[in-house]
Amino acid sequence: MPSSELVMDNKNASSTAGKIIRCRAAISRIPGKPLVMEEIEVDPPKAGEVRIKILCTSLCHSDVTFWRSTQPPMAVFPRILGHEAVGVVESVGGGVEEVREGDLVLPVFQGDCGECRDCKSPKSNICSKFVNKDNQSMPRDGTNRFRDLKGEVIHNVLNVSSFTQYTVVDVTHVVKITPDIPLDIACLLSCGVSTGLGAAWKVAEVEEGSTVAIFGLGAVGLSVAEGARIRGATRIIGVDLNPEKFETGKKFGITDFINPATCGDKTVSQVIKEMTDGGADYCFECIGLASVMNDAFNSSREGWGKTVILGVEMHGSPISLNSIEILKGRSVCGTFFGGLKPKSDIATLAQKYLDKELNLDGFITHEVSFHDINKAFDLLLEGKSLRCVIWIDKQN
């Protein structure tokens, strides 16, 4: 659909600027229970903020982690989940100049102020200007922009909250994107796919002829595979308990597949060392389990093996590594958003897709209407989808 049909009419946008908007949102009220569709009120953006009309969004495993949480600090309800999305700027708060009404934008969980020491450094993508420690409110003043019709505050998640027709996001978390890219593809670039690609390209710097092992073949793991494929890795080993992931993975460059349940008396690391003559050059943990992080590290090659952790440990458990193995030259590091700086690197990924260098279409396995958003949870939990695109106002 042409972007001209989707970008908001400026006259309509100006009629709501500065005013409270009533709209529909899918609210998580009880951990692990279906989201509830309700009418809410969304405040106008304050200084440094942007109000966005969400066009489509998708479900990431991180949303499921927050949705299931029963213990603080992650268990905060009621809450509007969602952090992969694309939308149109409805209005902006004071001091916002880089975007304006009608711009097509991605709200991104990773901040990029362009001013702090970290944002200016090529060594980091962790913005230190606005540190949102609670992940439930706006980063500048710690307040919220959502209320239900009874006046109860509805909390934010990951600086985005996209399971709603309108959201308010700090401008440091907003990236303007070309209208040439399809909306559903643009949506993918705001979290998981960018994270995997960046981990392969920017963090590990996979080179031609290398061997790669990826633990967990969800959207993030397969994005790592796609990045490694483009970089010229000759062997890309996928590790997953779901045997159906091998056929899917082949589309993104997976050359070999290991199901830990069928390794017999051998550990996964032993199998990988045998396959690679000593261990993989690069290992990526994309699940979020301390035990798997250890498996990934132990599967890396002595001397130069590098393990990159992308999964958020779902139980908060620490990892324990043998110091002797580190002394042998192995290394381990973690990354948020694949080390990418959203405001510069997302545009590069979008262009690579438009130039047909990136296979992103294969990540979209399902689409549902906003009304059917709970189906997206079912599909992900059943292992049937990579990314389910949720169209906010489109009727399926």
C-alpha cells in the first residue's frame, strides 16, 4: 500500500495536537492472561516527546517475558506491552525538531540522544543521558501518558508501548525511516531482526570463511544467521529443540542443525567441537538461559572463540565460567540491539533491504488484526511463528 495512503492527513493531525486522545489499547492487567481491549486516554507529548499513531506492530519474546512476570521489578500492571512497531507522527512536544507531523517513524526501545559520551563513542550504543531504570514510565520525568477511563495509570514498557492506536515516545527513541520500505518490514527493524544482524556484523564482526554456532533459532537467532551468511561464514550451525527450525533456518543460511535432545551421551559443545575441528569461531546465545550461555561459551574455539549473549536471562540467574577457559583466549560479551545506533544504523539496514541484500520477508510468518492480538501470543508460544504482524486499523 502506498505510503501516501497511510500517512496521516496534516489537517486531521493538527486537530488533535495538544489534546488528549481517546483510542483503543490492548492492556495486560493480569500476568499471563489474555490482553484486554479497552478505550484509554493518551496525553499530549511533553517537551522532548513525540505522539505516534501506530500503523502496525509485532510481538517479541521480550514482551512475553514482561507479560508473564509475577515478581517486581518486571511485574508492573496494568501495562501496555509492545516495542516493535512503525507509525506516523501525530504531534510533537516542545523542542522536538528532528521529526514532524506526518513523518513515518520507528519507536525503538534503545535510546540514541547523539549527545552523551556513550552515544558519541563508536564503542557503545548504550545512551547514558536518559536512563529509564524502571521500564514502566517516560525516561525524562518518570511519569506516564496512559490512563484508563477510570483514571488509573497504565504503565509503559521498554520506552515504547505499541499495543495501542496511539503512544507517546521520547524523541531519543524515535527514528525517522524512508516511506519506500513496506510497513511490515519496517516494523521488524525496531528490535529483534536488527539485534541479530548487528550482533553478527558489529559485535562479533563475523568474517568470510568463519564458523558460527547459534543457540536458539527464533527471529533473533535467524537474524544472526542472515548476518553471518552475508558476511561469508562457511558453516552456520543452528541449535534448537524444534526440528522444524532447520528447514526454516536454511532460508537464512543455516548449514547444519543440532537438536540437543538427540545428542545422546554427548554434550552440545562436544558435538560442535567435533563438527568444527575444535570449536566455533563465533557462538551466539539467543534464548536467555544461563545454562545455554555456558553451552555456547564451551562450544567456542580455544585461542580466539568469541561468544555473544543476546538473550535476556529469563530467571535472572548468573552465569559461571571456568577462568582457565578464559585464559585460553576465549571471550564472552553481551549486547543490546546488536550494538547498533538506532538513528544511523536502522537507515542502513532499510537500504540494504531495498537493495535486495537482506532477506527480511521470510521473518513474517503470520498477520492478525488488532482485535485478534491474543492470537499472536498463541502462535509464538506454540512455536509456530517467527514474527506475527499486528495491523492496528486494518481489517483482516
